[in-house]
Amino acid sequence: MSKEETKEEKIVIATLEDLMGDASQKETTIFLESTKAYIRIRRLTIGDVAKVNAFSRKQGQEDDPFRQSIGLIVRGLVDPQLQYSEAEGLPASVATEIVTKISEFSGFTTETMEQARSLSEATMEST
């Protein structure tokens, strides 16, 4: 055997901190251009998005991006906190900006959103 074949590689297992990355910053304050005001948002997890999708599915509105956006606002907006009925009353421009800011802060892409949808579908099937 050659030296390369007998050389053992050391495998380092990730810690929770490694997996969380910059998620240690769980909340941030942002400025909304649409309202010229500050709000406080929190970083959502893939599990949060799966819960929003599962809730939308239970309401019979699983493919309704409006309903899913409201869920993201309710779960991600820290200050001011809104109920679903209050979030439904937001102007479209404000709601869109809030959802965009929460998604960016949470690191969501189209790919991670699809993964969340798959996770929520798997969760619904197992219950």
C-alpha cells in the first residue's frame, strides 16, 4: 500500500454552533422605506416556515402566497407584534417589504422555502 492509502483522515463533527452559523443574532431592528419607521424582526427557522405552511394547508389555502406571507409576518415581526387579523389589514407594499426583510434576515431563498414546504408535507403525512 502507498502512503496515501494508509493515511487516516481525521473527521471533525460539526457542533450546534457550527450549524447555526450567524443565527446567534436572533433579532434585529430594520428601517422600512414604505412607512419611514423602524420595526424589530426575528430570524425565522425552517421549522417556522414549515409551521406557516402547515397552518395554511389546514385552512385549505396551502398554495396561497398571501396567507403564507401573513404567517411569516406574524411569526417574524417582534415589535410591533401583530395578530393574523391585523397583518391582513397591512397595505400590500408594507407587507411585501416586511416579508422581504424577514426572509433576507433569515437567509431564505427559493430553495430553502421549497425545502420547508417539503418538510411540512412530510410532517403532515406522519401525523
